[in-house]
Amino acid sequence: MKHTEKELQALKDAVSQMWMLVMSQLEKSEQAFINNDMELAREVVSREKRVDAFELKIDSDCENYIALYAPVAIDLRLVLSLIKISITLERIGDFAEGIARHVIDADCATIEPEIMKELRCEDMFAILRSMLSDSFTAFYSEDTVLSGRILSKDDEIDHIYRRSIDVLAEYLADHTSLIRCGLKTMLLIRKLERIGDHCSNIVEEIVFYVDAKVLKHQG
Amino acid sequence: MIETKHIDFYYGAFHALKDVSIRIEPHTVTAFIGPSGCGKSTFLRLFNRMNDLIDGVRLTGECIVDGVNIYNKSVQVDDLRKKVGMVFQKPNPFPKSIFENVAYGLRVNDVQNKAFITQRVEESLKSAALWEEVKDKLKKSAFELSGGQQQRLCIARALAVSPSILLMDEPASALDPISTSKIEELIHVLKQEYTIVIVTHNMQQAARVSDRTGFFMLGELVEYSDTKKMFLNPEKVETQNYITGRFG
Ligand SMILES: Nc1ncnc2c1ncn2[C@@H]1O[C@H](COP(=O)(O)OP(=O)(O)OP(=O)(O)O)[C@@H](O)[C@H]1O
Ligand SMILES: [Mg+2]
């Protein structure tokens, strides 16, 4: 392997590591949420700094690569997509932290489990987990066959999100003492919905890198 | 406009260009890139019949400049070379003054009018972005200029006879970054008036100056497309390997 290829591989490896970290942050925030585990939630909050550090390092390494090697064609597309993917992963990391803080704030001790079930937060978590790991597989194997499947999962996320607004509104009309909890829960669901969007953006970047096609803003 | 149709070119038994067809629009810059020995210079030299000077060459296919097949018997090579100027890799000023270098093309074409010659020399030196640097020493020998200035002098010499097409074979390969960027700026300005075809080994230079890029390999035109597309998303894997440095 030529040294320029090794440098590129190192950039890719850093993004892979960041991806692993963000997947683990998301999974831990999910577990903390489901089990109301404060300890785990605090761990997620404290590890958020590591996600930020990855983003800064990848950003500056990519800048250096462009400045020194003036990449073109697939190499240029890769570096551009690595920059955008790492920015997007950092945002997903922020949302995982936000979910952990939601658990720590403990504003929803008295909400009924049935309504939480109806809001389908756990389903959203499961779908997001698979979107993030499928997109990692697509990135790592440079194969975009999974992209359609990942993007359609985001449609499902959007569907659950829209429905949750109705469910919550109806519930809160009869449970005004839980308004604060309801608002916080809505913010939580909104975060999950945004993670879905970010996963879709990542898929678009992978398609740009691998196939040189631009999917953005078409749907 | 330049157009070639199914050009095959041989040096003796050696098949140097294989079925090359291309269209070059007026007022554009076209860059040819490719590994050493792939036939870029050979192809460029076809456009002003510079290859005619070499023994044992053979050409089939058509090379059409402004609607005329320049290899027709009726075409006068001198007239063709007035229309299609050329600048080479190494600056090659004549052992004459700066003024006479630029005036050379006019004199061999029997232009007598002194005022006209003086005017053309000044215009050409200005177009070549050299006037300010030499206007006070036009009588000095061209050899007293730096390499970058000599190259711009050669460009001025080519421009003096008012060509419509300018061929450049690695015009900046022996120059420092400042002279290189002057030549590149010049190419950018000159394309308003001329059609420019440039051969370069510097990939970034091709990307910076050209509208269209042709990639040659082993005498074949592998890919020819908009420069932006070529450098972001080339069609052929050979092109990609070459421009990303994975060749060989
Ligand atoms: N006068 C000649 N006689 C015989 N063969 C020649 C002659 N000029 C060039 N060739 C051969 O034709 C092929 C193409 O040469 P050409 O000079 O066009 O290559 P090029 O792409 O310009 O290379 P470079 O980038 O090194 O300038 C080469 O294999 C070369 O050896
Ligand atoms: Mg050459």
C-alpha cells in the first residue's frame, strides 16, 4: 500500500472507531432509558467528551490530507464524506447524551407504563440501532445495497414520531399534572426522530462516496 | 473548432495513436493528461502538422480545423501554423532581441509595416503578461530573461501572428510556482480569444486551467469529459487509478 493510501486508511479507521463509540453511546442511553439506570446514564454523559474529541481530530486530519495530498476522484469523495460523517456522528452522540440527561432529570416517575408502550420509544431505539449499524456495514464494506433498506427505516421512525404527537396530546388532555413529563417526553421523541434523519444523511454520504450519486434533498 | 475522426498514427511500425476521435469547442481550454509515452505530444503536434517533419510516419483518419481537413493536399502548412500556434515545454527563444523574437512570425510572413509590427509586438507582450517587465529593454537579448519570462516571451511570439488556436506542450513544467501561476492566469485570460489545448503532467494544473480533460493511455483516448467530472467522478477505472496515483 502506498503511503497516501495508508493515510486514507488511517482516516477511515478513526471514523470507524468513532462510529463504534457512538453506537455504544446510543445503546447505553437506550438501556439507561429502559431500565431507568442513572449510573449508566451518567456514564453516557461523561463519555460524550470522547465523541467530541474524535470529531475534532478527524476534522483536522481530513483538512491536512486535503492540503497535503490534493485528493481527486474517489479519494476526494471519501475525504469529503468522512468529514460530513464525523460531524453527523458527533450530533448523534449529542442526542445520546440528551437522552441520558432525560433519564437523570427523572421528570417522569409517575407516567403510566401503558402510555409509554403506546408511544413506542423502545421500537424507535431498536430501529435506530439497526440503522446505525447497517450504515456502518455499508460504509465499511463500501457497499450501498443496504442503503434503500436503511432509508425506509427512517420512514418508519417518522411515522412513529408523527403518531406519538397525537397519542401524547390526547393523554395529556386528561392528565394535566403530567404536562412537564409530557413535554420532556416529547423532546425525547424528537431527539430520536432527529437521530433517524442523521442516519439517513450518513447513508447519503456513503452513496456519494461509493457510487458518486447525490441522493440529497430528493425525497 | 477542432475535430478529429478515427485518427491512427504510426512512427514506422509503432502504433502511437489508436482510433482517436475528439471534438474541441472554440474558446475552451482542453487538457491532455496521461502517463509518459502515451501519445499526448504526438496528438497535439497533429493539429499544426509538426509531425510531418519526422521521417517514416503515417496517419489515417481526419483532423479538421475550422471545417477543413488540415491534411488535405490543398492546405498550406505555413498558413496552418499561422492559425495554430505552439508553445513548447522548454522555452526556446531565438538568439535575437526580445523585440525581434516577438516580431519574428510577422517578418517571416513578409509584414513590412513598421508601425504595425511595433504595435503587434506590444499587444502580444501585453497579452502574454510580459510587457511591464520588458518594455524598457526590448533591444536586449531574449536570453537575458528568466525561464518563466522566456516562456511568456514564447507565448507572445506565438500570439503575434494572431492565431486562433494555441497548443501548449507542458508549458510550465520547468517553471517555479509563481511563473507557473502567471502562465495559468494567462491561459485563463487567453481563452476569451483563443482555443487552447494544453498537455500537462501536473494533474492539479489540468484541474485548475481546463474546461475539458482527455486521458490518454497507450495511444488510446480512454476518457474525455468535463474537467470537474473527471476529477470528482471519472467514468473509467483506468482514469481513476491514474489521477489518484494508483497507477502501476
Ligand atoms: N520521433 C519519434 N520516432 C519514433 N517514436 C516516437 C517519436 N516520438 C515519439 N515516439 C513514440 O511515440 C510514443 C508517444 O510519444 P509522445 O511523445 O507522444 O508521448 P507523450 O505522451 O507526450 O509522453 P511524455 O509525457 O513523456 O512527453 C512513445 O512511445 C514514443 O516513444
Ligand atoms: Mg510529451
